[in-house]
Amino acid sequence: MLAYKKYVTIKDPSKIELTGLPFRPGQRVEVVMIAEDEERETRVEKLRALFKKTQALPQAQAISEDVIAEEIEEYRAGR
């Protein structure tokens, strides 16, 4: 199966025009449309900013890699 990806911006929601495709006339193709989730991108950016802010807190600076590993082990052990 040949996969071809093309990004377009919807101008008229009742139709979409694709030009310059690498397929031959009469060739059967599957069309899958996935809208970008702009809201998701905003949430991801906010989450990254929160992580950065949290990691800069003095309390977070005092936590060592060993303490983190111990916490993970305790959690996995169900304690």
C-alpha cells in the first residue's frame, strides 16, 4: 500500500479539493481525514509550562533521583 500525506486547510466545509496527487486515473484510494486538535496543543503547552514551573520550586530541587526511584518502587510494590 502506498501512503501519501497531504495537509490542507478547509476553506469550504462542504468540499475539499486535492490536487497534484501521485495516483493514476482509476486507481482506488482510501481517504482518511483527521482534524488537528488545536485545543489539545494548547493543553499540552499549558501542561509543559506547569511542569517547568513545578520543577523550579525549591521543594522539587531538593528531591534526588534516588528518592524518586524509591517512590516508584514503593508504588509498584503497592506500599
